[in-house]
Amino acid sequence: MILLPRGNPIKENINSAKVNLPDLLDQLHKTNFTGYVRFDCEPGTGIFIFQNGRLISALFKSELEHLIAYDAISKIFREALAAMGRLSIYRLSDGLAISIHALLHGHLLYQGQELALIDIKSLLATMNEKQRSGCLRIYSKDHIALIFYRAGKPLGFFHDGATEIETSADSSMSVAKEPGAKVDVLLASDDPDQSFADLMETADISNLWAKALSEHQKERADKEDTSRRTMDGQEAAMRQKIFKEFQHQAHSYLGNIGASLVKKKFDKLGLFRFNQACFDEFFLDLSTAARMVAGERQISLMLEEMKRTVKELI
């Protein structure tokens, strides 16, 4: 899971199955959007970061994978098609978008440190002494706040609902007072003044989507085929079981002729789908043929026993 404050929400928790991702990315590109799109699904989390309509970062993270750029775009496309994911869109300032980029592509120095068990002043002093650039991520069960640093000097704070890096610590540092609050230390790997390639221009988004869609359709067809084969196998096994029970019951009431009649009528109807109309036709045919060798009472008792078998097995 990627822990980020939410920024200024444009849309939240959209069902990804109802969104054409290439169209969404193209719309954000054309409207000079600055912020990030978050995609959450069971396998992991994907992030698209935009700066003035330029897609400057794509990232997907799970317990097993850490993908960036084209690999991340492809992965997010595949998961969005395959899973019941949720999409959210948050607006940010230019500076904050760049800072989030540096954070997500940086190095995790410490993770999950209990704030109650560490000397936060000493930690801040170390950031200053070693002139580190990056951020402290402070989070509780319900809230997340970031403190950005450049060359050991604090730049400001980012918390839920903000679009700019703020200088006031009140809202952000209040998270540190919440029960079970933790801190991560992340070091930035990027030069904040560098320019980034626009993945919307360098990646063939339409082709990546078409490939993901083709793979999804193939996987779905394979699953349906496997399911159909499984169902057919189960029905064949059930058909054989019912056939043997019916033969045994018919033999008990009508002898060898009864067992032969069951086979003849069973083969005629098939009974692969086990619907009531099919069984009704089978019982009618069997009772008609059985009148040549047995009385009505015997036939009635036999059919009652067969119908009980159907109820028990299906």
C-alpha cells in the first residue's frame, strides 16, 4: 500500500470497471491537470502523477512488485480490467506534485517507527546534520501527513485536503498525537529542479490498453472454458450417479426389464441439464413403457422412489 495524503479530491472511490483509463488519462493531459490519480485494488496500488497535463510518473506497488513507467502503466491497466478496483483523483500544486514524485521514487530509510518510542527531535536534527532531502511521513490509522526536506531544511507540510506545501505545522503535526502514530523516513532520489519526460508522449497508451484488454479477454475466456468444463464434468458424474440409482430402483420393482427400460429412456433424453421438464418427460416415458410388464401400484412406488432420489441428489 502507498501511503499518501489525499490532496484536494476531484473524484473519490470510483469503480474502475466503469472507467476507460486511456480516456481518463487523455482528458487529464488535455486539461493541464496537476495532481495524482490513485488506483487501489486487492493486489496493490497504482499512482499516476501529472504536472500541467504531463504524465511525469506511473508507479505500481504490491508486496511482490515495484513497477515504474511503462511497466506500471501496463500493470495498472491489467489490474483495472481484472479486479474490482477503486479510482480517486486529487489536485495538487506544481511544487507538491514534484515533491510527491521525488518521494515515491526515493529510498525508504526507516519504516513503521512508533513515534512514542523514538526521539523525534534527534531524528530532525539528523536530517539537518546530514543535509538530507526527502520527507518524514507521519501516519495513524486514519490520517497521513508529510514533512518535506531539502538539504536538511524543512520545506513545509502536506496533509489530507491540502493542495500546496504549507508552512503551518498545526494540521500535519496533529497526526503525531494520534494513538499508534508511526513515522517513515524517505530520502528523495531526484533533483527537484529536473524536468521529466511526459509518459503520455513517449508511451503508446492506446497499444498498452489494447494489449491489456486482449489479455483480459483471453483470461476471462479461459476461465469460462474451465468453468464450463468443470460444470460439464460435474453434470456427467451426476448423470452417471442418477442413472445407476434409477437402474437399481427399476430392477427392484421390474427386474432386468426395468433396468433395460431405464437405460433406453435415459439415453433418449440425456438428462445433462437436469431440468424439471426433462425429468417429467423421462418419468412419463418410463411409466408408459413399464405398463407392459407391471401394474400401476408397482410403477407408482418406483417413480416415487426415483423422484426422492432426484430431490436428494440435485
